[in-house]
Amino acid sequence: MSQIETLDIADWAPQPGDAESRRLAAALEAGKVLFLPRLRFELQQREKRFLDPRWSDRKAKNISYDPVSKAIKGAQGNASDLEDLRHLVERFHQRAVGLIRHLLPHYTTQLRLARASFRPMPVAGRASSWRKDDSRLHVDAFPSRPNRGERILRVFANVNPRGEPRVWRVGEPFADMAQRFLPKIPRQLPGAAAVLSTLRITKSRRSEYDHTMLQLHDRMKADADYQKNAPQQTMPFPPGSVWICFSDQTSHAAMGGQYLFEQTLHLPVAGLYDPQSAPLRVLEKLMGRALA
Ligand code: SIN
Ligand code: FE
């Protein structure tokens, strides 16, 4: 069964209606990728100069826009260029957030907006270690950012000017992956969460949920046999398309491409149409105890 659900929408402010919104949410909450092949994020003529790796400061992986401070980070250039670049990423941020609000109005009151990013570097050869290698199948979990089960919803837009797709592999459903790896995962050491938080390695306390998600992330990436033989499909997302998924749930790997925009939104488990579909609830059911 395909993990990709294709949607014929070419408008950043669609009006899907209640039944269609429910259908889309059910697909996303089942871990599928919503693929919108006709939704293009347009760059203006004078913005096309930003399709170049030289705008990256090379220290950060991505150029990111913070919706609270409205500032960008990770870019280099003169003040006026940086302001134009900030504007571009801000426009993507507004478009992506508007799209989610229109497609999934049920989520709107509970969404917490996080950063948008512009990724001008080629995917190939960018990883510094296996743990950071996003060309290996994984679910998103971040060592310094515990979230206690809060969802990670992401909107992506390929803006490659040379016709190059963003090639992903999309893996098996979350519960299948979890059942495979959970038996090998040790419990978090008593006291470890407090130490990590006191040393400010984590920005808040790492819950057992966060510990388990990080372990799943690492064990998936470290397992060469799993990478090769796990159920998966290769999906080339063409330039001029958009796709959306819960990246804490959808097993994914970025295999190639260059020039991508991404927006992250967070949603509490209670904000889902079906809270039982959340990785937190799936793991709690499999492990037989509360994790957050
Ligand atoms: C990822 O989230 O693992 C990478 C996605 C991408 O850069 O295409
Ligand atoms: Fe990822």
C-alpha cells in the first residue's frame, strides 16, 4: 500500500470542506505523505539569485527563519541581500502556515509555529556522521529538543530551477517500525534526564518518550540491513510541488536534490483528529506504560 496520498490542489488557500479535511487528516495521522504536485512556491525574478549555496554561512545546515523574532539565521551576505532573503523565507512561512490552516482547520487553534528553513545545499554528501545522515530512513527526533509527544508536522516545497527532484525514500508504518526495534531499546538511565537538562544538553527535561524516539531514530539509521530491506518506496518530489507529513511518524530519507523550503509546526496530541494515532500513544500501547 502506498504511503503517498496525492492531492490535486494548486492554491495556497484551498477550501476543502469538512469531509475532505477529515480525509486528509486521517491520511496524515496514519503517517502518509500528502503530495501536492500542482502547488508551486514561486520565486520572483529577483529572488532567483538566492538559489545558490553561497548564501549559507556554512556553519548551520540550513538557513532558518524564526516566526517569533522574525529573524533569519545561518545566512551570509550584505544587509540588503539578507533582508531580501529574510522576506523570501518569511513569505514561504506565511504560505505554508496558511496552507495548513486551510487544509486542516481542526488543527488551527492548537498549532504552535516553529521555524521555517531554506536548504540551499545539495543533499548528496552533506552528512558528517551516521546519526546526522538523513539519507538513512528515520523518524525525526532531536537530541536537544525534547517534546514529550508533541507532534512535528512539516511542509516542504521543492524550488529547484534545473528540474531536479527532491528524492525521498518513504518507509513502513510507524507501528511496524516500532515493533521491530522496541525490544532492543534499553530504558533511560535513572537520573539521566535531570543531568542532561542541568548541563543544558537538552532545552527541557527528556521524557521517556523522547528517549525512546531518539533510540528508534538511531537504531533505524545504524541498521544497514534495515535500510536496505525495510518496506519502502522511492518518491521523487518534482520542482514546483509541495508535500506534507508528520515527520516524527513517517519514516523518511532524503536521497538527492537541492533547494528546498520547509516549515515546521507543532501540534499537541490532543489536537489530532485521532490522538490514538500519535507515536506517543502507539508507543505507550506497545510498551504498556505512560511515557510522558
Ligand atoms: C529530513 O527531514 O530528514 C530531510 C528532508 C530533506 O531535506 O529533504
Ligand atoms: Fe528527517
